[in-house]
Amino acid sequence: MMVGRESLRALERQLDGLERVAVAASGGVDSMTLAVVAHRRLRRVEVFHAVSPAVPAEATARVKEQARREGWWLRVVDAGEFADDDYLANPADRCYFCKAELLDVLVPLTDAVIVSGANLDDLGEYRPGLKAASEHAVRHPFVDAGIDKAGVRAIARHLRLDDLAELPAAPCLSSRVETGIAIDPKVLTTIHRVERRLRDELKPTTVRCRLRAGGVAVELDRETLEALSPDARADVCERVAAAWRAHGDERLVRLEEYRQGSAFLH
């Protein structure tokens, strides 16, 4: 694995070959680190951030704050995926429709090469969004430079981007909804509210509120889950159930150990 300085140099070589880029920044460590490096290296960089009911407000705030610090030219857009019936149906390739909608919006707005924060680790997973990226000629500098997720974090630490380097993975809120269950903005609001409350109260390393056909699963990292007494577990379940009931939705709630992408049925 390359250390931060080596990874940074490899990334810079890829960016030098592109000259002008537009970065699609989601608010996660990958795209944000890419935007920082691209802006510092090339200066003539456009940064786009898409907002929707599936994007946590914290992610948008993070992008705007980093843009203020770094002096980015930032444009916030609505990708329009919530007007797409294919996306709302939540099929296994939902991410394809999301990414395609976003790129359909971005391509007419810039004549620069659009780049994403995809890294080598993403290539080993089912990522239908990469198909949409390929159809729109999006480049992936981390992939081209041979950089994985650990390498991205190493770059962020090397550049003293401490708030980004240790940023937990935070996929869109729609990823909490089991494949085949329609995406509903009101449901995403409840999911986000539950996760924020548990994050504030329990200080877990990871928390996910998953909507499944059989009810709601609150996933916590093993250490946090094992530290909860039976009474505390019952209390968490009841408070989460109450949050759903507040929106007229009666759901069975259970606690589980966190599993990455467990709402995805492929």
C-alpha cells in the first residue's frame, strides 16, 4: 500500500494529464479529498454537489464549508432522481439511475472532464453507478493512479485534512431501504432523524437504520451493540419505533450488528 505522499504524487500525475476537471463531490472522504487535491494542483476546478432527500444535510454543509476554506468554485444542483420512477422503484441497479440523472445534469454545465472519487476498492463491489459514469465519459483518477480507500485516507492525513481523513463511510440515505421497497422521501427523513439521534446518544462507530420488508433494523458496530444492556436495547428499540409512529408508520424494530450494504438484495 502506498503511503500518503506517494499516493498524492500518483494522483497528481493523473490530474496533470487532465488539465481541467469538474469534480462531483458527494461530501464523502473520496470525492472531497479529490476536490482538494485537484483544486490545489490545477486551480481551474469546478466542484458540483447534488442535493436531494437522499443526501444528509451534514454532507451538504461539509461540502460548503470545505468550499469556503479552499476557495472552490462550487455549484449546488438538484440531480432530479426523485422525479425518476425507475429510481424510486428501488431496483438492484438503483444507483445507475441516480448517477445517470446526476450526469445528465452536469454534462451540459461544464466543458471540463468530469471526475469522480471512485477508488480501487469500488471496483470489487457491485457498483451500477460506474456503468453510468462510463456512459458519460467520467474519469476516476484514484483508480487510474492505483489508489484504494486506505490510500485516499492516507492522502487526506498527509494534507492534514483531519476532518476528512477519519470521516466514516456515509452512503446515501436510499441505501438504507431494502431493494424492492419504493423510495419515499418521508421515510428517508425518519431514517436520518433516527441515525442522528442514536449517533448523538450512543456515540457509535457506525449506525444504520434499515427499512426492510419485515420491519426496521437498527445496525450498530459490534462494540456499541455489546455494550448495551438488555434494558438499554429494549429502550433503543422502543424509541426508534416511536420515531416511526410519529409519522403514522407502525414498524417492528430490532437491533443487529452492522453489515455493510445489508439492505441491498442482488
